[in-house]
Amino acid sequence: MNITETVKSFLKKYSLENQTLIVGFSGGYDSLCLLDIINKLGSHVIAVHLNHNWRGDESVRDEEYCRNFCNTNGITFYTEKLSNDIPHTETAAREARYNFFKKCAKKYNSKAILTAHNLDDLAETMIYRIIKGTGVSGLSGISEHREIYYRPLLSISREKIEQYCKNNNLNPISDSSNSDIKYKRNFIRHKILPLFKEINENYTSAVKNLANSAEETIKLLDEYMSDKIIESENSTEKFLKLSNSAQNYLIHKFFTEKNLDYDRKKIETVVEFIKTNADSKSGKKHSITTNLWIYTNSKKFEFINPEKPSNIAISITDEGQYPFENYIFTIEKFNGKTTDFPKDNELKAFLCIDKINFTLRHRKDGDIISPLGINGTQKLKKYLNEKKIPPHEKDSLILLCKNNEVLWVGGVGLSNKIKVINKPTHIIKLIKKDGNYEN
């Protein structure tokens, strides 16, 4: 089966024939081959290019080459340039690249991002993981499909890809950094794999067979562990009852599912962090990558992406609906009878007011609140600490305020100032934009 037929069969296998397909396009042999095939198969394709901005004029040249190729061939093209603040490391580049892909998928409403990883990449990845000590699961190599990512060329050697480009008069650009052996993967490609070839000319196929065997082993383990994972997921107490091997497995599975770079030391560090902080009531957090932390307290552990709170503030001056980030805030007159008052942890509350004049926003320095059942006011920070709100969740809370006084913290509690004494005057809700209440 030639490369075109292999890609066509791949698209059929995953029901991608009539989908909007995004192809990561660098302008090199692999991505040029893939983009050309997808375009000739008649798929609705969008080429996306991330300018890493590491190589000066050469980076600009690459971007222009990709743009011109797409314009010539009637392919939609989208590009972005990375900030100079991004560290010049393989890990940082990989993380930025996948964040870019996710953004593109959302922008073009696509459920499929195609990358041009090939058989040689698989071999390089496995050797890299073996050296880093990632365990048996590391031997499973690169998956041809995970989440929204698909790799149609994974069974094709780089040699065949280069031949396709030659046969189809495609002239890819070369990235000078691919020859720089200071990067680990380049060192493996140029220094180590040629030695493998001296031992076994078909080493890429042998490595793929090993990857397939490892993947089957992992699937069997997943089946055995699935119930334990469901039972213990995010519960600190249940996590601690697992064997050390099962704990390592659970954390390792998170890293692989999120497509994160990892090694055994990193897995063991996360497991030890959970154990060490399992008695913490207020919770502790630990950095895993630039944009990923693990948070642990006595009840739960979770992986979080710290985000700076937005400064958005919405004036609430009448009954109605008010969009706020991913929610719709509603305030309506209460005309019914009820004895079923919402709980504090619901995104819904009854209140008693004579005038609507509020602001919907996130917390600010100097915020105060008059908690239900307590005379006087206290700082919002103290109130949230007493409510055991994890630090990383505080900035995302949605507040109904009047000046610096908080009258309602969505999902946490209500102020004495607007509590119901006899009968509510209004009902307020926060509704997810997908139409569901979030309790």
C-alpha cells in the first residue's frame, strides 16, 4: 500500500473523511507530504503553522514558505508567532505547540488535528523514553490517535516520505536546528539510530513491534486498574489506600493522557507530594510544568492550570440575564412559594432586596462580607479560608457585590445583608453557557 492509500485508509478508520482537518505544517518533508496528500484527497483542510521565533530570519522564511505553499494550492493557512519570553527548550516548545493546536481546533471548530509523526519519530521517541526511564508504558511509543490528535504517517518511514516529496515535485524547506545535536532528539537521530541500523537494517519495524506489544500490555493493565482508578480518582484518602505501584500507575496515566513529558522521578515526586500533604486542610500546591500544578489537601488532589483572574465587571441594574465569562447570571422576581431553600454550595440563591444595583465580578483586595449568622463584617479572604476554598479556586469565584462589599459568593454563601427573612423578593442563578446548572 502506498502512502496515499495508507492515509486514505487511516481517515476511513477514524471516520475523518468528511471532517474539517487541521494539519500542523512546518514546511519540512513530513508535514509537507501529509498536507499534500490530505489536500489531494479532497478533505476540508486547514494548515496551521507555529513560528517558534527561535531562528531569526530562518523562522520568517519558514512561515512565508508555508503561507505561499498554501496560497498556491488553495489551502486555508493560519499562523502565530511565539513570544520571546518562551524558554528555548524542547519541553517548552512542545507545550506551546500543543496549546496552539488546541486554540486552532477551537477557532475552526475542528475535532481532528493531524500531525506528521512517522516511523522514525516513533523509534526516536522510544529510545528517548528508555534513556529517561519512563517504564514499560514509555515503550508504547507514540499513539496514532489520542484525544483530538491523529498521526496518519506513523507507520511510514522517513525514507518513503522523502521519496513521495521527490516523486510529487515537492520542495520542502530544511530547519537548521534539526542538525543541532545539542537537542536530545537530534542526538538520538544522528548519533544513536545509525548504530541501530548497523545491527538491524529494519530496526524501525522491530521497534514498532515492540511498541505494539507494550501497548497491548498497557491495555491489559488499564482493564485491571480501571475500577481502582474510578474509586480513587481525586480522593486523597482513597489514593493513600492504594499500593505504591497503583499510586505510581495512576499518576503516570495522568501524564500520558495529557500528553506531558515525564520520567519516573517526576511521577515519584508527585506521589510523594500527595502523601506528604495528605493532612493539609488548607491545601498545598507544587509546580509540575510552567502552566501545570498539582494541588493536594486532606480531601482531594487535582491538577490545575493557574490562570490570572480577569478584570471583567458587569453592572446589574435590572431583572434579566447577564453573560459573564462561561456563565449566564440571571436575576428574577420571586413569585412562588417554597420551603426548599438552596444550599450554600449551589449556584443559586434566594434574596431579599428593595433595589437592584450590583456588580458581578471576581474578588479584589479589600473585599469584605457579612456572613450569614455572624454579626458585623469580615475580610473576604478570611471568609473563604474558613469555608476551606482551595487557594487556586478563589480567584475564579463569581461575586455579586456592592462597592467592596460582597453580597453573594456563587457556590459558597450569602451575605446577611440580603438574606431572606420572611419571603424572597428575587432569585439569582449562575448557569453554565451549555445550559446546565453547576451545583
